[in-house]
Amino acid sequence: MPLKAINNNDVAFANILHALGEFGKFQQRLVALIFIPGILLAFMYAECFVFADQKHYCNTSWILAVGPNLSEAEQLNLTLPRAHNGSFLTCLMYLPVPWDLESIIQFGLNHTATCQDGWVYPNSTTRSLINEFDLVCGKKPDEESLQSISMAGFLTGSLIFGLINDMLGRYPAILMSLLELTVFNFGTAFVSSLHQYFFFRFLVSQAAMGYTISSVCLATEWLVDNHRAHAIFLEHCFISVGVLSLMGLSYSLPHWRLLFLVGGAPMFLFIFYIWNLPESPRWLMTKRKVEEAKQVLCYAASVNKRIIPCNVLNKLQLPGNMTTEASVLDFYNNRHLRKLFLMTGCVWFTVNYIYFILIFKMRDFGMNLHIREASSSIMKVPIRLCCIVVLECKGRKWSLILTLTQTTIICGLLLVFQDKGLKSAAMLMLELGESSMAATATVLFIYTAELLPTVLRATGLGLAILASSGGAMSSEMIIHQVVSLRPMVLCCILSCMALYFSFLLPEDQPLSDSLEQFSKASLQREMAQNSEDTSRKRNSDVMDMAMAEDSTYDDVSEEAAKNTILNAQISRLEEDISTNTAL
């Protein structure tokens, strides 16, 4: 069992949370306020539905001037060239000629050109971005561009809102991210060009990531132990529910603008968060706002209809020697923080890399978009709920190790199934692997937030998401430029490396508020580990001495061997005491 550093504030917070109730009405309301917006966070995935491919042809209505009674099939036969397989070419047309209809039917048209008057979408029942802005025949943005816009939003959002959280607090960061999410998600319905659409979606992705970081920090600092994990898991499960709702809206609404109007309108209700959302007392303490922290805690106790004893509340004092100033540079200057960030950053990179590789592989099977998104969202919910049970039984570190082990096995099986051409088994493994990686990301969110000190918790989460975005961009580059088998081989290698770094991460521990507390806890863990290693080495030396004695004197009894070990330990202890006295 590793040594846990517990300071006076940790004890005071534990006593206060116990006095006001670990999961009373106040905490239940807080959890509801946190995970309800998670449903609408799913709109950052709207591109999957508004950019769906649609069948199109060149607009050749010019021929209706000479043959107004032509059917659609006759019009296409006369004005569109055909490919070698007999299908119509969608990006070419026959040039208009000043002939009558009989001449056109008799002699036919020969000169082709690209579409002159736009396109028509004969079988389209909905209005999408494709037919709104005619994003066909090479004009549709490729998948890499769409992914890059979202990644850019995640990157800037994680960095900007990470700093805002630690500088201004969790409460203003959540309000700012919700305001940005509301305005630009609803405003997407009124864009007049594709460039405006991309700009609005960039800001929506930025706000969604900002809210995710802020809500995780607030839940981490208000809730305790398993209640904290339950809240964050519920929030991520509600994102999956939101994806299902988004899919249903996109399938039923006839216009893409209605999708953003209907989906964005409920966000205006979040204006009530201004009066209902509390600030984190731990963050207030790090900013030396002790009285404000006590007021927030007393308010929480009143909501729970509990009373915090004065002697317990007065013990919540800020140590005079504690430094509350911290910056992103401390991730480089502080040795313990730098070590933790490098290990967690590698795991974050690997998780996101494997997750996006599995998504890209699933798209290669040509499954229907709505079926794919529905099955993926449905599978993620029970797997995340199963992870809650593992988290309660095994803790954060071993939950992360177990999920990464499962991912390693799945990646290995995918290599076998792809090599043997087992399509159905490969699809099942891809679905299971994608859901498993989503659950791993949730565990990693909880674990990383608990390991970081309060003064840099949001900034550290932002940097971790920066590393995960690097994994997403790397997966996109590799999947499009290398042989299909190699990305999965790299997944196996990276998952093994992530497992190694997971074993090096510290065990579950109380939350740290300042860098001093974090460094002290890390130093005590190192000392405890060194002490265990030294004790293990000494016992090994003693056993070696006993075995040497035993091999030299075969007639020594078992009792004599025990006395030899005891005497060797006493001698070693006397040497240590004399050495310490001399020092």
C-alpha cells in the first residue's frame, strides 16, 4: 500500500463534506446541471449528418424549352453522357444546341462539358449542405479538412478554457463555454456560406471542449470518491444519448437549418445556470478566498438540510507558506509534474490514436451512416456502465490498465481477422474496440483530474487533450498514407507502451491543492517506493547469507538457520543505527 500524503486541508475538506452529506440534494442537483448539457454537446458531431452524400446530376433544364413534355428519364437520356458501365456521368453534360427536339433525338448531342447551370438532386428528400451550396464534383470538403476544423477547435478550446478555469474559476468558465456553445450552435442555422459554417463549427468545437474540461474539474472538486466517477461517467453517457437524438433529428427534419434551430434552441435555457451553478470551494481556497469558500460550503449544507459544526468549518484555513501562484511553465519546471504529464500525455495520445483508427477502419466497410452511429452510441453506454463497477472495485489505475489490456487484445484480434478476411468478426471487434476506447477515455479523464493539483487541474487537462489531439491527427495522416495493415500494428505497439506507462502512474490518492502538496505527496511516494525496494534488497541479502551458511554446514538444523537470519538482521540494524548516529 503506497504512502498517502494527507494535509490539514484534506482532513478539513473530508470532515466538511461528511458533515454536509457526501451526496445530498445539493450534489444531486450539481450532477444534473453537469450532465444535462452533455446531450447537446453531441452537436459537435453534426458534420456526420449534414454532409451525407446525395445523388446528383447536371442541371439540363434547357432542353425543356424545346421539349416541355419530356419525362425525367427522357431528359437525362438526351442530355447526359454515360459511363462505360451504362450509368450517367454526374459531373458532365452535353452542351445546348439551337435545334428542335426531333433533330436532337435523331442526331443526338456530341459535345460535352462540365455542368453549366448547377446541379439537380432528383432523389433528395431533405435539404443538406450538399445541395444547399452544391458541394459536388470535387467541391465537397474532404474528411481530413472537416476533421482538422474540429481538431483545431478542440486544441484552442482545451488551452484557452484550461487557463480560464485556473485563473478565473470553474463557474465563469462553464458560463462562458455554454454562452459560446449556445450562440454559435444556434447561429449555424443562419450562415450564408460554407466558410461561415466552418468558422461557426470551429467555435462550437472550442466551446464543447471548454465545457467538458470545466465540468470535469467542478465535479472532481465538489464530489468524493465514487460519486465523482459516477457523475463524469453519466455526463459522457449522456453525450452518447445526445448523438442518438441528433441522429433522429437529422433523419426526421427536412432541412439542415432546422436541425440547428431545433437542437440549438434548448441551449438558451442554460441562462439559469448563472443562479444555480456553484463555484468550487477548493479553487476559492487556492485563491485565498477562504470566507467565500466557507459561504459556498454553508450554502451547500443548507440545501442538504445539514449543519456544519463551527469547529469543523474553522479548521479550513489556508497554510501561510502555501504558494497559490502557478503557470503552465510549472509543467516543465516542476520535476514531479513534468514526469506525471509525460506519462499521462503518452496514454492520452495512444487512446485517441487507436480510437480514430478504429473509426476510420469501420467506415471502410461501407455501413450505413445512421446504423453505424446508432450502434456505436448504444454500445458505449453499457460498456461505460460496466467500467463504473470496475472502477469501484479496482480503483482508477487498475481500471485504466484493464481497459488498455482489453484494447491490446482487440487490436491483436483485428490483425488476425483482417488477414483471414473475416469481415463480420472484424466489424464486431471494431465496434467493441471503439466503445472500449471511449470508456478508457472517461477513466483517463477522471484519473488525470484527480492526480493534478487544483491550481493547475484544468490547465493540465487541457494539455492532456492537446496530446490526445496529436494522436487523432496522427491517425488521420497514417490511415490515408500507409498500407492498411500497418496502422493496426502500430495500435498494438502503442497500446503496449500505454500499458507500461499506466503501471508507472501513482495509485489513487487524495486531491492536492497546491504544487507544494503535490510535490510532497510525490516525494513521499518515491520515498516509500525506495524504502520498499531497500527492504526487499536487504531481505534478499539476508536470505543469501543464510543459504550460504546452509550450503557450508549441511548439518545445521532448521532452528539454527532461523537464528542465523535473526542475527544477520540484528547486525544490519546495528550498522544502520551507528551510521545514523555518526551522521
